[in-house]
Amino acid sequence: PVEMRQTTSGCVLSFSNIYLLQQHGYVYDEPMELLKGMGADGDDFTSILEKDARDYFITDRCIKGPLVDDLCTASLRYLYGLDCKSVNGLCANIAMADIEYENLYTPVGGADAVTSALLEESEARVVAGRTITAISRNEKGAFVLDGDDEDNEFDAVVVAMPVEEAEKISLKGSDGKAGSLFGAADCNCETKQLYHHFLQGTV
């Protein structure tokens, strides 16, 4: 569709202005200032960030709803498992470029295929739907998941869950002192915070 192609190609072209800004030595104190500087031909990336993709395409770019639902939502679900109301306009434009340009590729089966293949290659055991109340280590150095009677000793533990549920789990350090996932400093725990609600490390 011409309208969608023009929208995504124009956004990607403006986004590439970051390289010109770097070449000319422009410096910005805040990310939002950089986004404003990158905009061209009336593009305002800061306003795009404030709208979900569906609203942006329909309201700002005058693309019909059925086309957005059929093309954009289908593409985002295939690439990232999300829909047009879950990402902002800028993210959707960049994502849509994957289906617009021949030199950009996505894995067969979507992005989930990559994580699934890595998980299979690692031969890790995936445990889902269990009730976990605490994570600790036993005398053999294995991680123990407390909360049910199932065999629960692991070499490493990666916990993924909604942030509100993570607040209910405690970490217990080698000194026996416990703390929450978000208060790892309160116990003798070695952790690494990848994002605001993801932790990786040893207990």
C-alpha cells in the first residue's frame, strides 16, 4: 500500500538523520532533544512517541483503519508478538520497515523463533505455572525454588513474570537474610538488573 510505504520510508529516512548530526558534531543533553533534531519535513518524533501506532497511522497519517489492522497489526504480531495499541508510532514505523525493504530481514517464525531455538539449544528445563515464594541456595550450591513440593533444584534460575507478582518473591542470601527482588541490596545477594523489573545473577 502506497500510504503505508510512504509513511514508513519517510520516518526511517528522518531517523537516519542521526548519522548526519553525528558527522556535524551536534550534541544533545536529552534523548527528546535528539529526537526533535532528527525530525525532518515536519516530522516530530516526540509526538509520535506519545501515541499508540494505531492512533498515529489513522489520525496523523490518514491511513484507513482496516489497512492498519490488517497490515500493521499482523506485521507487529509476527515480528514482536504485539499489536498496534501496544507500541508507539515511532516503534511501529521502524518495525514496518522490516517488511518494506529488501535489505532488512526477520527470522522465519518471528522473533520468538530466536529465543525458542536458543532455549532448545541450551537444554534448559522450562518450568511454568508453579507457585514460587522464595529463591535460595542449598549446601550443594544449587538454587532452590520454594513454594511447592515438586523437585526444584536448579543450576541457574531466570524468573520472568509480571512486575506486580515479582514483588511477592523474596531472595535469600548466603547469610540467611532475605529481601525482595527489588531490594536485593537488603540481603547478601549478587544480582544484575537488566531492566527496571528484570534481574539476573546469583542468590
